Amino acid sequence: MAKKVKKVASDFRYDTGKARVPWAAVGEVVRGQDVMNMVKFLIPAGDGKQTAYAQQLKKVEKEIDALADLGGFAGKLSLGNNVEALEKKCCSFLKAKHSLFLTNCTAGFEIAHQFAGLKPGDEVIAPALTFIATIAYPLSIGAKVVLADVDPMTHNIDPADVKRKITSKTKVIIPVHIGGYPADMAPIMALANKHNITVLEDGAHSFGASYKGKMVGTIGHFGAFSFHEVKNLTSLGEGGILCTNSAKFGKQFPQARFLGLNMAKKIPLWLYDVDPLETVDGGFTAPGNHSATEIQALCLINQMSRLKGIIAKRKKAAQYLNKRLGKVDGIILPPGDSKDIKSAYHLYQLIVAPDRIGGDIQDLKKKLDARGIVQIPHFAPLYKFNIMRKLGYDTAAMEASCPVAEDSFRHRFTHLPLYDFSTEQLDYMAQAIIDSVEEIKAGR
Ligand SMILES: Cc1ncc(COP(=O)(O)O)c(C=O)c1O
């Protein structure tokens, strides 16, 4: 029989006056069975442990049923108290004035570009080496994407090339902190301030990294982070945070997330209004719906409390690889932490000097593949993708204007994961790289 439910604190956004109408009246409540299915999905049976698993599951099921009998009503499932708590936690962790929990990082980019007043024909500068998500919104509205070359050591955007590529039409610059290592923000901000350009930091890989004493994502006008399942932290598979220190945009964050409605305002007797977003130049634009759920927020709040330990473990793995690989002539170690730079250690950059090993990264990748070493090769220069050619970009000219990105991708570098490896796994990985390089040197 369905449980009786009453209004709880997280219903507060809907002021239904004296009517005793609970939020649950417009949606099904969560039951023990729903929770059990989530438990089974999140923690499936291990190999060869089916019987013990089934027995344990029965016990858990009984306990959850008992809890469901004793328990109350979850309240709002979308944009409630947990989302609010997560945003507060992010503001305090990042030292940002405003943060907004979203479906994903790409949604954050969309909102930031909307605030920047991006229109078809305007220009956006992004690094050649990144994921397509970085430029998805400008491409989708017919803005012009200009790809800047990268630094040969960090593979982050090269400020000198940004300077060369700024025009009177440049509206947004998007530095990407690739692999968790901070891009060189100071010269980018100097250029942006000089030319009145909005800076959107793509922090998809870099939640928790810092640059010259500031958390990355808070140096530009906007910063967006990803909590997709392959990142250092995840809010159950998808999720993003957009942050800003701008009062003008921060106070519009709630309506930017949800169709122009500010859910933080009390809605008297369901009479509400819908507002557009006011852009950097005083124009208006219509927002979409990028709302995320309470369960996702709750998960991320928990995971955030483990972030320090997660980054420390990844850093240790990177240092171990550096120690082993540093002894090999022809392997170039990636830059690490310094007084000014603290990486989030999302990925490890494996860089080689082809003239010293007598082969290139493609030769090495084949050998690593044969030895079962996972690589993360998907940060190809964006001009290589069909989407650019089919949207009418002169991809040959783009390639010619990004010689470092092209050379690095073809011959010099790939990313390796820095997941929570065991000592044996790390040892295997390091040895496989060393053996493969020695084979290439010996012409085998
Ligand atoms: C560099 C970069 N930017 C942006 C994104 C997009 O993140 P999300 O999937 O949360 O939208 C990703 C995702 O992997 C990424 O690697």
C-alpha cells in the first residue's frame, strides 16, 4: 500500500499556500524495490561469487524493506536541497562566488557562451588538441571556431598563438586544462582583458587543480568542470559544474539552468515568470533546460570529500612512472607540480623524442597495445574530424596553422590513464613502456 506522505523541507520552492498538497502528489515516491535495483546495478555480482552475492543481497533487501517501513519521503528529486548543498560546497572549495550543478560540462559551456552573447559569425578561439565538446556550442550556432596551436610540453593552448589569432570578431577564448594540468592563464587573461574577450576555462579534467594560488575554473570569467564517469570524480555517470565570480551572471545562474525560471525564488500560488538571460553586451537570449538530480548531487558531495586522496594517489602513480621512465633516453617527462602549478593528475602524458628512439609514438602505441596497455588517444587535433570539414572549415589551413599539435599528435605524445593502479599494475605499465622503447631503438 502506498505510504502517506507529507510536505518536507525540500518542497519549499513551491508555495502551495494552505493546501496540504505534498510534492509527491505529482510524482511517484521512491520505494525499497527501486533502491534495490540501484544497489544491484551499482554493485553487480563479482566473477565466480554469484552464490555468496545472492545471499548477501537477500539480507540487504530485507534491511532496505525494513528501512522503507521506518523511513519518510525523499522529497524533491531534482534541484532540491542536495543540489543547493553541493553548489555551496563547490563555491567554498573553489573560492568562487557562484556555482551551478548541471547535466554535464558541455551544458556549462553552452550557458557561458550564451552569457558571452555569442552569435553566428562571431569567433571563438580554442586549442587544437581537446575533446569536441569544447567547441560543440559555437559549432552548433554557426559561430566560427579558430583553433590555436599548443605548447609542446603541456599540450595546453599556446598564448602566443592565441595572440596571433585574435581578431575584432573574437568573443570567447577557451583554454583547456588538458589531462588536469593547468593552462598558462596569466597571458590569456592579459590578452582577454586588453581585447574585451570572455574567457571560459574548460576544466573538464581539472577539478581541484590550481594555478598561481587560484583554483582553475575561477581565473577566467567562467569555468566548467565535468563529472562524467571517466573523470577523477563522477556524479553517477554524468554531471557538470559551471562557476563564475561575476555578480551579473552569477545571479542569473538559476534561470540559466532551467528555462528562465528561478527555482530559488518562492513561487506564490504558482504564479511565476520566465526571464531571458542578459548577455555581456546587454542583449537577451533564451536559456535551455540543464537540470541535474538530487541523487547525482548527493553522490558528488560524497566523492568530493575523497578528492584530496584521489589526486594524491594519482600524483603518486605519475611520480612512479616519472621515476622509471626518466631513466630512458628518448622519453621526455611531462611537467609536474611547482610552486605555481598543482595538477589534478587526470591523465599522464607519455612524450617521446622520435629522433632519439628511432621511431615515433605510433610505433610505441602499437607495441603498448600488444602488451595490453590502455591508452587514451582521443585528443586528436579537432580539424581532423568530419564535422569540421562538413561544416565548411578549411581544415588544411587549420592544420598548417597548428604545427605543434599536428606533430605531437602524429609523432610525439599520447595519454595514459592514472587510475588507482596497484603497484604491480604500475610496474607492468612502466616495464612495458621501457621494453617497447628499447625494442624500437634496436629496430625490432
Ligand atoms: C576536454 C573536455 N572538455 C569537455 C568535456 C565534456 O564533458 P561532459 O561530458 O561532462 O559534457 C570533456 C569530456 O570528456 C573533455 O574531455
